[in-house]
Amino acid sequence: MTTPHGPARLRIRGNTELGILDHDCVEDQASWQVPARVVANGTGAGAGAESFTDAFFDEQAALLDTELGTLKRILETSS
């Protein structure tokens, strides 16, 4: 696959029975592991992955707070 840093390899380490979809991403400059899970929820499924540093997580949480606040204001004033 191609990333902003150039070509990379993706290796899936999954277990379909347990909903595990862990994977490794390997670039020339770096490599990292991403734990991921797929969980059934009625007629579909939800997927989640974790690959954040604490600083990145804090940034994303702040952005999510802003987005949810904006959505709340839109929904409350649209009626």
C-alpha cells in the first residue's frame, strides 16, 4: 500500500472466531502494531482500533468534544 511516507506493507494477524483484526504496518522508516476488534451488534458489527499516543488521543478527544458540541447546537436549534 502507499502512505504519505511512501510504500508500506500491511500484515493482518486476525482470528475471525474471536473478532480479532490486529495488524502490523511496516514502512521503510518505522513500523507499528495496531490492535483492532470487530464486535457484533445486532444485525451488523462495530469495529475499533487503537494506535494513539497520549498526546494524539488528547487532541482527538478535544476535537470530538468540539464536534459533539456543534452537533448538539445544530440539533437543538433545528427544531
